[in-house]
Amino acid sequence: QVQLVESGGGLVQAGGSLRLSCAASGRTFSNYHMGWFRQAPGTQRELVAAISSSGITTYTDSVKGRFTISRDSAKNTVNLQMNSLKLEDTAVYYCAVSLSSTWQAATMGDPRRYGYWGQGTQVTVSS
């Protein structure tokens, strides 16, 4: 049974940092593109960052220079280092595995192109 489990969320003051981790089990995802999405109440799920099977990364504009996505294929994990956090980063963060074979499709931001979702981890940034 495939399972993705996120961890590392919590409450942090604006300007602080958090590191999210996503541990996959039940299957090896080293050949898959993976992404971190977030969803705040009343908003659509947004692709925050994605990483290709070969380590290419992409970020949504609002987090460029502040967030870093990485993966450890040997450990079947994907991480999201979040620095200089802002109030607007508050959301539930999800990791997911892209079902698309192409990197271009994986970066389009469409959640329907992703399967195997984690349960999410809450990130709350306070002033």
C-alpha cells in the first residue's frame, strides 16, 4: 500500500523557518516527479514547488528565493525548506507524486496530474 506522510508543519512567527518532510512507503518514487502543494481555506490547491526525477526544480513566484525543494531518492523522501515565512504562507501543505511522464506536465500546477497524496500538514505563520 502506497503511503505519503508529511511532517514538520507547525506554528511559526513571520520571518521564521520550517522544514517539511514527506516520507513515501510502499513504492519507490525515484523515477517520478514530485511536488508540494498548499491550500488555504477558501482557495484552490496551489503547486508551490516541484522536483523532477533528475532533480530539476521549479517554484511558484511567491516563494522563489525563500523555499527550497529537495529529494533523497535513497530514503524515498521529499523535503521543503521554507525560510522567511510570511503570513500568506499559512495553509495546509501536501506532498504528491506526479502521474505525468513529462516534466512540463508536472509543472503545470494541475492537482489532477498528481496522485498519491499525503494527508497534509498545517503551516501557520503568525505576526
